[in-house]
Amino acid sequence: MQRFRLRNAVVLGAASLIPLALVAPAATASPTTRAGTAAAAAKASTAKASTAAPAAKKSAPAHSRKIAMGFFEQWSIYGRGFSLAQADQEGEVKNLTDLVYAFGGVLPAQGATTTPDAASNPVTCQSVDAWADYQTPYLADVNGGNPVGNNGLAGNFQQLRELKAKYPGLRPIMSLGGYTGSKFFSDAAATRESRQAFVASCIDTFVKGNLPGLTPGAAAGIFDGFDLDWEYPANNNGAAGNHYSPDDTRNYTLLAAEFRRQLDALGHQNGATYRLTTEMPVGLPNAKDLDVAGLARYVDDEVLMDYDFQGPWTPQGATNFESNLFSSPFSPNTTAEPRISVESSVRYFESHGAPASKLVLGIPYYGHGWTGVPAGHTAGLYQPATGPAQSPDITKQGTELAGLDGTDPAGTTDYYEIVNQPGYTWHTDPITQASWLYNPTTKTFWSMQNPREVYEKALYIGVRGLAGASVWDLSADSNNELTGALTKGLSVFGR
């Protein structure tokens, strides 16, 4: 995952607030609210794929409630000054099931600039920022006490330990790789020996808590499993310089199997149950290189990265949505996948062998935007543009969130940065159920989730029988507005 993932109907005014369960997912030929129920569509879709997935290996217990995964960016403590303690103070942590930490390093033992060798320089799990992870003593204590633990543990890891003690049901998960950290995944997965060594190092470092410079086991018991974020196996669509091989597809499944084997063996020894999830790209150029059914045998959940469907990599537009729930026949044919949607991604993974009960829906807390956008008859939707919009500089504006302002690439901003900007009006498309902001004075369009859209996605998750939701990322929320809407919606189905 990465901040910038390189990766109509006439609807004006306020959001329609149409209950999702009263909206059918099939496309229509006219810009009107659709009839029927999402429940009927869910039954039809899941019936086709219910027998496609192979039997799962041992994994975490069946979900007694919907999964609510929240990502925390390790580097949020820098430019934004946003900590896990602050996320907790704003109410974003208390209702999560999984707090996912981004990222752990996948690097040669001798360092990122060295050449991996299975015998002399194997790929291992490492901290990529020891200061942020477990050294800095300058983060506030979750409970208002000493931010440094008795064993010298500090930083984000100490805050995770405090949050886990505060919320006994919370599971901290270490996410490995990410868009800019996947260079050596192919090497780690290449052979049986490399897989065994890599997984053993991940467990030793992050589960057993043996961190360089601290007493052995100083961070033991913090992390309850791993999230595998390999972007991307078997192709060169990831960051420049990534290693890849046509064997990656098979090897990724074998790597997941090795994680499952070693985590289960450890759990057999200590009585714990460890989670294993994997981030799944939903765009066809990357999704086609995954063994969806094979991975489903070994992971607890597959997290669908339903982000960046459209964005400023088409700088002249047309404007469009980055994470629309349903497809629209009015979406311009300006990209390789103009009809991509959350629903189409769910159907794809079901048809390739993943049970709905193992699919977690990814929800972005950031958005993409364009400027020079005429209003047309659609408040800027599906209109041409002159270029990417610029994220508001709230530090210069002197707002109460000034200390949280981050550096955003052109055409990308976070919910907290844009939600209170003057001149914008929220709009909702009843066909896609997607929201956007439009400023007619500056002619600026932002595709952005708001609490209504997040809530309706939570209802979709329940109606569709999915495992839950994963949000990227907590620092982009504004006083728990989005996360609160998500957990409220998921609670309808038993959370």
C-alpha cells in the first residue's frame, strides 16, 4: 500500500442518504436510483462462488464479529505529529479489531543496498525505522505515564503495547513490504530455504520481539500476526527496481503456507492464535498474477485494495471516482478499466476461489482531485480538467490541525485536510453510491469518502457476507468521523 498508489447522473446538492440495502448493484441505463435490494444481489453472487475455494488450513478462529482493520503509518509521527495515542484520544482505536502497523522491512540481512543471497545474505524481516518503531522517547504515553517501558521499549511499539493492554481484544498486526518496500519479496519467496529463513526471521523479530539494541524479547507479545503486502508478484508494475519472476505467483502461495506453518507451530507451543492476511490488488493487471484460491487456503483474510480506481495519472480527466461501490454506464472510457468498482472486485475474487467470508474491503481515507473542472450539469463529475488539484496547506492556514499537515503529491489529499475547506459542497451519485466535493469558484473536484459513503460500505459488507473492512489510514481521519461511521455500520451486523 502507498499514499499515492501508482495505483453521469445529474446529482446536485447534498448527499442522497439512500439506505444501501435498498439500492441494487446492477447498472442502469438512466441516471436514476436503482430498485431492488443489495441482499438479493449478494445471494446471487455468493451462490456462484460458494464452492470454489479449497478447504482452509488452520487459521484464526471464525469471525464472531466483522473485522475492522485500521492501518497506522509508522511515519505519521514525523510530518503530521500524529501518534497512536492521538488516534486513541480521538476514538479511532477502541472499536477496531486489528491495528495494522505499516511497515516492517523485507530486506537483505546486510542491508537494503546489498545483493541478497540465500546462503550468505538472506532476505529477513527488519525494522526500517528503529527510531519511530521502538526508540523515540518523545511520544506521549497512551495512559499519560512514562512513554518508555521498563525494558527500554519506546516509540510506536510501546504505544501498541499500551493499547493492547487497554483494549484486550485488539490485535496489533505487522504489515510487511508495501509499495515502496516490496523490492526483495521475490527473493524471500524464491526457494524453500529462503522462505523458511525469512518467516523465521519475521517471527523472531516481531512476534518474539527480539529487536537490535534491546534486551531479548523486549517487544515480545505485541504483534498477533502478519499482513503480507507484496506489490506486486510476477510483474514490474510495482516500484522501480523491484525484483520479480514468473515463479512469484506460485512462490507467494508457498510463502503464505510457510507463514501459516510456522505461526501455527508457535501457537501450538504457547497457546496463542496468530492472524495472517494478505493485501490483494484489485486492478486486473496485478490481480491476474495472484493465486487467489491458493492464498485463501492459508490466510485468514484477503484484503481487497479497493483504492485508486481513477486518479490524477490522467491529468486532463475526465473526473471520476477512486473507490466507487458500484459501476456506472456513464463513466467515461478514459482508463483501462473504466467500469471497475468495489462490487466488481468482490465478484472477481469470489469467482477465482476466495469465499466472501474471507474478503476484507479496503476503504481509503484519502482522495484524488482535479482542477480546471467545469461544473457542467453534474457538479464537475465526469468532466474534463486542466490538471491535478493541489492538497490544501492547512499549516499555512493556521488551523487546529496545522501540526498534522503532511506532504501530499499533486492530485491527492486526505479527508481531514479537505473536509472543512470553504467553498465545497458534498455530492452523491446514486448509481455508484460514491461521494465527491466540488468547488464551483475554484473549479476543483475531489473524489473523497465521507461518513455517509463509509457507513453504506459497512452495510454493503454485512449484506454481502464479507469479513469486514480495512482503512488506510487512521491519520487521515478527522476526529473519528470516518472510523466512527464504519464501526457503527458494521455493528448492524453483530460487532
